[in-house]
Amino acid sequence: MRKSLLLTLMLLTGEDWAEAQKSKANYDETKIAPYTLPELMVTADGTKVSTVEDWKSKRRPEVLELFKDHVYGRTPADWGQVKFETLAVKKDALGGKATRKLIQITLADHPGWKGMEVMLYVPNGLGHPAPCFVGPSFGGNHAVSTEKDVPLSTRWMRPNKEKFIVDNRATEKSRGNESSRWPLEMIIGQGFAVATYYYGDIEPDQAEGWKDGLRAVLSKDGANTEWKDGDWGAIGAWAWGLSRIADYLETEGDIDAKKLAVIGHSRLGKTSLWAGAQDIRFGIVISNNSGEGGAATMRRNFGETTAIITKSFPHWFTKTYSSYSDNAAACPVDQHMLIALAAPRPVYIASAVGDEWADPKGEFLSGLNAEPVYELYGKQGYGVSAQPAIDTPVGDAIGYHVRTGKHDVTDYDWEQYLKFAKRHFSK
Ligand code: GCU
């Protein structure tokens, strides 16, 4: 009996273990121990940051380095030449409203990496290059789109009966299973393009997944790599993929590459924030329900904690991050500093009221505490200091809403992102 219990525990995936923690976490505001956030506006040598120049030339680079060293790890400096190959073009996609392209991105010097397949939808008849949302998917291009001629991903996928993943592979029935999170017709209808890729094209999302992906290929020790403090984790690698899409979009005449909005949900929201922090070509940064390790304040013990996430998903982060599992106070950064790395670019943080695991209030607070950097640039953040009522979006350069419902991406979320992107991209 005991043995089988032990065996069951050993077979639990990080995903299952995290799920099991949900009922045990703290959801009581009065039980959050007092905490002090690390100083955003003081440099390592103790100087106050009071000008844009101080921020740009001193503090911002410091904060970026801190996130590399302590949270997400360092993206390698070189991966050689990036190759783009257009695999297919369909000019009458979405009933003639859009052109759909499939583009294969590979690395000329690293044929060991199988590459990533980008699906791009561009509105037809727009008359000018389109602004574009860029984001990773959980289920692959065939899951984002309901169009039957989108090739089924052949890559490893996390087990999921409801999504008809069989033996870690998508099946015909998996088509469209993420389409409610990507309302393509609505986005296209408002004059925006969408570029997306399956995050598993970079590496499978499991503890040993890196051995079969980009991180092993780019490491000199390949699958024998011993990840050291400061080396990149999976979030860093997935974010790298988003930047390679930006590389491609800069060559794509139908896209206005000065108007790219990076977007992600949940673990992929953590990814979009980290992509936006490192790559300023993303002119807008959007975090949908990104929670712990994303927009949520690390030091608040509410919902998922550093201790839980570093135990269930250690592979997402750099090794050092695990050392803060029971001591978040020792970490030299908190997530308001990640939001500040987007400045002065507009950033949008979205929560859902039923997504307590992601700590909606903690997500709100990170945006609020990033405001001093926006103020340096003469920009207004939220314009409010308390979390707004449900379904009441707020903010100018920093946008926020907490919507009705659960952990998900809904049309309501997209309506706000589209308004936000229109407002800022037309400036
Ligand atoms: C788990 C994990 C979260 C993550 C989420 C997701 O719940 O604990 O940190 O955001 O999965 O990506 O769906």
C-alpha cells in the first residue's frame, strides 16, 4: 500500500503536483505576511533614479541583468543565421478575409533543432501594412485555427484527454481546441494581423524536455548539459522564439513591424513579459493571467508561490530561482520590476476574478509599482491606485482589468487588447 502510494507520488508530473496545491494555497488577504519590495528607483550603488537617462543607461540594464541572473536566465548571445522558408500561402483564408501564411524558421548553423512553424494571418484589403499580435500557443497552429487545411503539429504535446492528445501527439480531433482563445475573425476584422507558433516547437514543456529542443542544441554539451545558475530556462527559450518571429516579421512587407504586440496566457504570459523585457521591438506587451513568475507580486503569499512553482516547474526558470523558494524576500527583484522593463512601451495586465491561483491583486500591484518608471517618461500608468471593480478596464500606458470568469483568454480580454493596441499604435 505504502509502496504504491510512493510510486503514485513519484509518477506525479509537475503539472499534477501544481494542480494538487491549488486547494491548499492561501487565499486569505489577512494571512499575507508583510513584505518590502526591492527598490525599483535606486541603482545598485545607491543612487536615486530621477531621470529617463538614469533609467535607460543605468537602472534598466541593471534590472534586466538581475532578471537574467535570478529568474529566467541568460539567453545565449549567438545562434548564427536565422532562415525563413514560406511553406504555404492561402490568399482566401477565413472566408476571404485574410491571407494565411505558414513560415518555417530554422537555424542555418544548428540543423539539430527542428525549427518552428509560424502561422500568420493578415487581413486582406487593408491598404497598409498591418499591426500584428505575436504570441505562442499551447496546442499548435491547428488548435488556434479551425481551418482544416492547417497542418496538424507532429510535435510532443502534454497529455490531455479533453484535447484529444493521444500518446503525446495531436490528433484530428484536436483541431480548433484553442480557437476560443484566438478569435481570429474578430482580430482580423479590426485590422490586425496575428502571428503564432506552438511553444513546443522550441522544446517540450516537461522537466527533461530541453534535451529534445533548442536549449540542448545551442549548448556545447548538448543533452549532457548541466544547467548552472544564470543559464536560461524554458521560459527564456520560448521567449527567444517570439523574437525570432519578430525577425521574420521585419522582412514581411504585409506587416508593420513597428507595431508588434507580444501576447501570452498563463505560462506563456510569463513568456510574453520576458520577451517584451528583452526585445524592445515589441511595442506593446500583454500579459493574460500570467500569475506567479509573471505579473504577480512574488512576495505576496497568495495563490501560487515561489516555493510551489519552483518545485512543480523548475525547468521554466534559471537554477538560481529555486533558491528563493522559501525565501522570496532574498530575491533582488520582484515582478513590478519586470513590468517596468516594458517602459515606456504600453503594457497591459489582465486578471480573472476566478483565477485566484494567479493572484489577481498581486498582478494589479506589479503594474502599480512599476508606475514610477512610466512617470519619468511623463506617462500615466493606471490612473487609479486601487484594483478596479470587475469588468472595469483602467489605465493609459499601463492597462489593467479583472474580468468575470476563470483562468482563460476570452473575447472580453481581446476586446480590451484591441482597444488598447488601437489607441497606442495610432499615436
Ligand atoms: C499552472 C502553473 C501556473 C501557470 C499555469 C498555466 O497552473 O502553476 O504558474 O501559469 O499552469 O500555464 O496554465
